[in-house]
Amino acid sequence: MVYLKIMIILYTKTMCPYCRKVLDTIDERNMADPKNLAELMEKGGKRQVPFLVDEERGVSMYESDDIVEYLEQR
């Protein structure tokens, strides 16, 4: 199995408000939070992760290779 690596690197510092601002735009949602799991089930119908949602373009996908390809094209 071959994993593709996205060459996006973000250097951050704990408690840095500017770093937090950038991280907040990513909108990562951990499945440890039951609210996020319920949202995942509503949007995708499966407990499978990773799951990418690009609401602006109406795109959603589960498979990591597909997600990597999609991100590389953006």
C-alpha cells in the first residue's frame, strides 16, 4: 500500500492566538466527541474516518486516497 504525503506544513506554538486562528479554519472534528460522531453519521451515513466535507463545493468523501487526491488538486 502506498500512502501519499501532502506537503503542507504548518508550524505552530501552543497558546498562540494567530496559530489557533489558522487551525480553526481547518475545522477538524474528532470522533471522540459524541456530537461529532452524530454529525458524521448524519452527513455520511457511516462511522468510517477519515471523512472530508467541502461544503463550498458540495463534495464529501471517505477514502483517504481520494481525499489526498482531492486536496492536491485544490
